[in-house]
Amino acid sequence: MVFAASIIQTVIKAVVIGAVAFGGILFGKHLRTKKNAKEALENNDK
């Protein structure tokens, strides 16, 4: 029973870490898109 509980805890931790990593990737893409749009707008003004 202890072994099963340990495996379940490990799986839950892995899922949480994976979700945080995925969220970070999406947030990074969002920031990059925003920066690219801002740079494109600044380049069009010149």
C-alpha cells in the first residue's frame, strides 16, 4: 500500500510540474508575440 501511495504522489507531482512548464511555455510565446507586434509597429512608423 505504501508503494502505491508513493507512485501516486510521484505521478501527481509530475503532472503539476508538467502543467507549470506548459504554462510557462505558453506565457513565453504570448510575450514573444506581443514583443514582435510592438517591434513591427515601431518599424512601420519609421
